[in-house]
Amino acid sequence: MFSRVKGAMADAAETLRRTFAGLPVVTVVPEHFHPGSHRGALLAVDPRSGLELLAATGQGARLFREGVPALALPAFEAKLQAEAGWASWGAAAEVVRMTPLEAGRAAQVAVPPLPLQARTLGRVEPPACPSTRRIAEPLARPGTRRLDPRLGNVSAQAGLEAILGLPIPIRAEDIQRLPKGLWMRYSLQLVRGTGENVRNLEVLGLFRIPRKGVADLRHDPRQSRILIRLEASAVRAPREPFILARRKDDGALLSCFVEGS
């Protein structure tokens, strides 16, 4: 990947070099710069003969020239004032008018006389007296049920035959977890048992199946397992490692029992 990027960058650099290699170079002679000057109008000077002399003038104060004589001021006259507003308010003011209590407008309210003797009802309900009832028939005792714990003649022969007739799936063991020396020993036994070259064999899996009693065997490559059908003789047979392989030239299946560790 880096070699392709390096080659693409080299091609782009060579393309740019060839593109700008044949361009003519024109030398431009710059013109001389002549700065222009702008002249302004001269300042005019108005000459004077000399400074004027200072002259002092006297100003009179006119603040009290038009004064008012003291006799023209009006004399203060004292008068006694009285407040009659509170007296008129107390005589003519109406604070609260109670309309219901005015004469001629109030309604007469009378309390009806109470009865001299209370009236009682002539019929009195009798008190409630609950009645009790007795059950004449006695309750029957609950019946007891007992099951016999003894079992009859148990026969598992038919069930065993049905189970043995079904295919039993057995998954392959992980060969990577086996010790290297043990796997080399298994490979040597496979070559001796099948008589084939180890380069012409493809190991499909290592399984542990009964030593005897295997009636049928079928390989399932999608789930890395085998389906076996057992006979009655496989019930007490020990399980031993079993290698299933395939020849690469014709695809034939080969199998071999190997000795355990």
C-alpha cells in the first residue's frame, strides 16, 4: 500500500515538473518613480503698528439707586381665626343608618310557643332477637386414601432398545488444547492404522465413542460432530479416542482408534 502511494506521489511530482518546465520567462523593467510635489498658497501677514495703550474707566454701582423707602411697607395686622368645620360635621354628618331598626319598617319577629309535653309514638318496634339453628346431621369424617408404595415389575429393556435406535450426536474435541506430544502420538497411530501418508490425510475431528457396539456412523461437517447409532453391546463398552480423517485425493473417509494417554 505504501509503495503505491509513493509511486503516485512521484508521478504527480514529475507531471508538475514537466508542466512548468517549458514556460517562457519574461523580464519586466520597472519604470522610474518620479514623485510629484503639490505647492500651497503662502501665508499672508497683516502687520500692526504697535500695541494699544491700556485705559482705565470708572463704573458706579447701581444696586441701591432705585431703593424703596421703609415707610412704604404695609403694616402686619394680626387676626384670630376659628375652625368651624368640625362643629358643622358633627351636627349634620350621618354616620350609620340602620334601616331594619327604623320605625315602621322593621318586621315583627315572634317565637312560637314550645309544647308543654313531648309527643310519643304509640307503636314500638320489638328488639331484634336472632335465632340459632342446629344441624341435626353430623358431619362425616373425611376419608383417607393410601397409595401402595410398592412398584410393579419394572422393565427397561424396551426403553433401552428405543434409545439405542436413535442417533446420538457426539461433538469433536478441540485439538488445539491437546498437548503437542500427545497429538503427535495420535498422528503417528493414525498413519500406522490407515497406511496412508500424513500429507494426504485431512483430520475431521477427534471423538470419544464406545470401543464396540457402534452400528452406524455419519459425519456432520456443519456442526463438527458425528451421529452414531449404538447396539446393546455398547452399553458397558469403554469410550476411547477415535480419529476421523479424509483422503485428499479421492475424498474417502478413514477412521482409527488411538490409545489414550
